[in-house]
Amino acid sequence: AEILVSPRTEGTSVPLKIYSYLQSGKPIVATRLPAHTQVLDDSMAVLVEPTSESLAEGIVCLMKNKEFGYRLGEKAQQVSREHYSMDSYL
């Protein structure tokens, strides 16, 4: 996959896949819900409203702006290393 998507429409628990998404270094599109914003912010993901239209717009944005997606993915990977890796807990 070139773009990783977490389309939750409700909930407050962080989906475990978000940590794998961060580590992958690929651009992320996620809904702007506490389930995601506990970990993600606009510096590392495209956060959208929890509607199919907004999700589609976020995906299209990344498809059209590869460099933007690359920068988001790099930041996500950096955050993963600094805050969620095994080394960060040792």
C-alpha cells in the first residue's frame, strides 16, 4: 500500500495498527477522533472528519502530493522511533 488509512467513525481506544503505520514511514489518513489524535497530529498524518467524503479527499490529496506524503511519512517514522519503539522504553 502507498497510503495507509484508518477510517474509524467512533471510539476512543487507539487502534494498534496506528503504531505499525507510524513505523512504516508511509503516509497516513485517519479520522480526527480521540482514537487517533491521542497519537497522531497534523505533522504526521492527514486527519479528516469521519465521513467517506473527507476520507476520499484525504486520500486524493496524498495521491496528488507525493512529496507532502513523503514528509508526513518521515515524521511519523521519527515519532515512532522516539516515542513508541522498544529503544524508547529502555
